[in-house]
Amino acid sequence: MQNKSLGTAIAQRRKELGMTQLALAEKMGVTDKAVSKWERDLSHS
């Protein structure tokens, strides 16, 4: 089993739920830019 990054896991689950980065960001109270950074493993905060 291959380990996947946190960003990959976030992106995969978001897509499984049929959500856009913006929709996820709004639910979490962050910006879509933050979600994008998470998914690209550029930030973990």
C-alpha cells in the first residue's frame, strides 16, 4: 500500500463528495486559496 500525502487525501475526498475547493473552503471558514495550498502540500496550517 502506497502512502499518500495529506494534500492528496484532501483532494481525493473533496472530489468524492463532489465539492469544489471553494465549497470546502466555505464550510471550513477558510479561503479557496488555502484549500489549494493544502492540496498541493504547500501549507499544513
